[in-house]
Amino acid sequence: MAEADAPAALAATPGAPAPVMPAVTRTTGSLSRRMILIASVWIVVLLTGGGYALDRVLKGAVTRNFDAQLDYVLTALIVSAEIGPDGEVMNTREPADQRFLEPNSGLYWQVSAKGAEPYPSRSLWDRRLAYGSDHTDLGVHAYDSDQFVAHGQAGATGLSREKLKTAATGIIDDLRGLVGDDDPAASEGERLRILERDVKLPGSNTRWRFQVAQSREGLDAQIATLRRTLVRSFLLLGLGLLAMAGLQTFYGLWPLRKVREEIARMRAGKSRAVERAMPIEVAPLVEELNALIEHNEKQAEEARRHAGNLAHALKTPLTVIMNAATAEADDLGETVIREARTMRRQVDHHLARARAVGRRGSAHSRADVWPSLESVERAVSRLYRHVRIDTDGPKDLQVHVERQDLDEMLGNLIENAAKYGGGSVFVTVGAHSGFVEFLVEDDGPGIPPEERSRIFDRGVRLDTGKPGTGLGLAIVRDVAEIYEGTVSLEESEDLGGLMVRLRLPAAS
């Protein structure tokens, strides 16, 4: 019990460090599963649609071939028909197919007319084909019929169809019982495919209907065979396509596994970047990853260098203070104040650089030029009321710099121009070749060309008669370089003093 309560007691102890929970990676599902699912749905849709269309085509082709054979028999039957002495239909020659002579053979013909006794083939035996639908044309009509499915029906010729059906069914069942007829076609019935055509024979005004019927058993068997073959083929094709989609997904996403292995190698300290060759589609991702790693390493190196520089800059003032305190010097207080001011300048300088380095990698860092310039102009004007500051340039320019860093750079430049100039400062802003250019001019004495490179060093001041730290231009240069900008000193042609040219990358 005590062991079970130990974690809770530890968590409730004041001042105890909070337990570090492992970071949970949020995911949105598997890419492999998505790709295979999309491929599966698409394969099923295509194979289903294609299989249905192909089934309709093959079924139509087989049925048309079946109807063509029946149409050949129907034409031969019509050609051999003539009117007898009593107005009945006669055949000059019987169809050659032996099945027309065999009862219930599955192949039948019949000639009938409204109000006349049908003239059937011997294969119909005691059954008759229904007259069929009423149509007025003389063309060939093909259709399916179920009239022989329920143990056969008689073709009604003046009597009620239902009554004939009932009577004939009973008589035929009795006869089959006596003779032991177990013909499956007769007992189970058969579906027919019928072709019929109305014809007016020479010597008769009666419209005779010639019908040829054949059991659909053979036709349905062919269609069933085709469908089985089609289903099996498409099923095998679908399984093959799904297997191919799985292999394609596995092989296609393999480079991502390699990227993961390379990152694991970098985390283990075995490499510093992804060095393995990658496909064209993955190469941009790897390039961006390597660029990010290089950027982070550069930031870390700069942070280490800044820490070292700061430690070195603070070492001397601290040594002076310690020596003065050890010697119990009379000017200890003044020494501490002086050296503390020096340390504060160094800390401010390195903090400005650290802030700029930390924000440099942000793709969203951008600042409006004109609001920053107006803000700095108002602040400097309150400090140096005797100085006139004029500004000119487009009002819609933006730079890829954080607003705080832009204010600090412009503030240092404009304040220096107001402090060391003769009372006039002119700031011009313009866009040139992807950069925003700031020209800060004053009417002061300027700086000799041989001193312009030295003035950027930390703590260097050419005019020691005015208060200052000597870090203004050094901070401007360092921050501008962090944002891939430049700063240079020139001579002002209009005012005669110093002109500082600051170039910063423009934001599109």
C-alpha cells in the first residue's frame, strides 16, 4: 500500500520537480492505408463497371447469335408454307432439324391466326404456343416466354386460357402417372426464346403468325459459363491489382523510412545531415531538412560565440572591480559605477544580437517600414528638439525583419545623425533589386574614409565629447548581417555630412 501511494506523495510534495511525460506524436492515419484504400475503391469501381458493361456486351452477342439461328428456321418455315384447299396452312417440306419431330425436344414451331386452329410442330405434342403480343407490323419480334414453366400450357384458341391450363395440366399429369413419364423438361417446365412474324400468304387474306421457339437452357448455360469466366477473371485481376497497389505503396514509401533512419543516425551522433541519395520527390524535403539542421547548428554556434564574447567582455571589468575591492581603493565606488556601466553596455549589445539571431529563422518576420520610421522619428525629435528630421519614400514598403529589430537599427542611425550632425537629418527610403534601402544623411562634419571601417568596432567613438557607448553602429551592422542585409558609410552629396546606407531584404 505504501509503495502504491509513493508516486502520489512525491507529486504532492512542495518543490518536487514535475514528472516529465513523453511527448505524444499526433498522427492523422497511415499513408499506406490511405493509398491502398483509394486504390482498392478505384479498382472495385472500375472492375465492377467494366465487368457489367462486358457482361451486357457478351450476353447481347450470344443472344443475337441464338436469335439468328431461330430467324433462319423461321425464314425457311415461311418460305415452305402455302395455303391448302380448305384455307389451312401447309408445309411443302418439313424443317430438317430432327428435334421438330421429337415431343418436348425444346425446339418448336407453330403457325396460327386469330379465330383459326393452330398448326403446330410434332415436338409441341399436346402443348401450344401462346399467340403472343398484338403487333401490326410484319417484322420479326423476339422475346422470352415462361408459358411452359408451370408444367405446360395450351395455346388458347377460343377457350379460356386458365381453364385450358387447369384441364390440360390434370390430364397430362394423369397420363404421365400411367406411363411413368419422368421427362424433366415436361415436369419442371422450360423457358422459351420465341421469334415470331406475321405474314400474308398468297391466296389468303388472313394474317398468319409464324412462331419458332427454342428452350433457353442452352442459351442460359452459355451465358452462365461466360459470366463465371468473367467473374473469375475479374476477381483474379482485382486481386492482382490490389497486390500491385500494396507493393507499389510499400516500395513508393520506402524512401521515407530511409529518411527516418537517417534522422535516427543524426540523433545518435553518427552523422550531421541526411547524406543518402533520395528520389526526386523526396529530395526537396531532405534539402529543407538539411537546411534546417544547418540553420540550427549555426544558431547554436552563434549562441556559443556570443556567450564566449560576453564572458570575455565581462571578465576585464570584473577583474578591475575585484582588484579595487581587494586593495580597498579610495575610488572604489566610482570604479564600480564605471565598470558596471561598461558591463551593462556589453550585455545590451549581446542581448540585441541574441534576439535578432533567434528571430532570423522566422519566415513570417516582416515589418512595415513607414510606421517604424515615423515612430523612431517622433522619439528622436523629442530628445533632440533643435534637430529637423525629414523623411521621403513610398509608404507601402515592407522588410523581412522583426519590427523591434527594425526600430533598433533605425533608432541608432537617426539618433547618431541627430547627435553628431549640425541640425538637419534627411531619411530616404526606396526599393532596389529585392532590397529596401535606407539613406540616413546629416549635415555634420562626417567621418574620414580611413576611419569608416573602424567606426563599426564595438566601443569605438570618434567624438568623445558627447555622451555615448560606442555600440550603436556595431549593433546596426550585426543585426543587419543577421538578416542578410548590409550597412555602409558614405559622404552625403546634399547635406555634406555622413550618409549611412542600410539595405534590408524586402518582403514581397
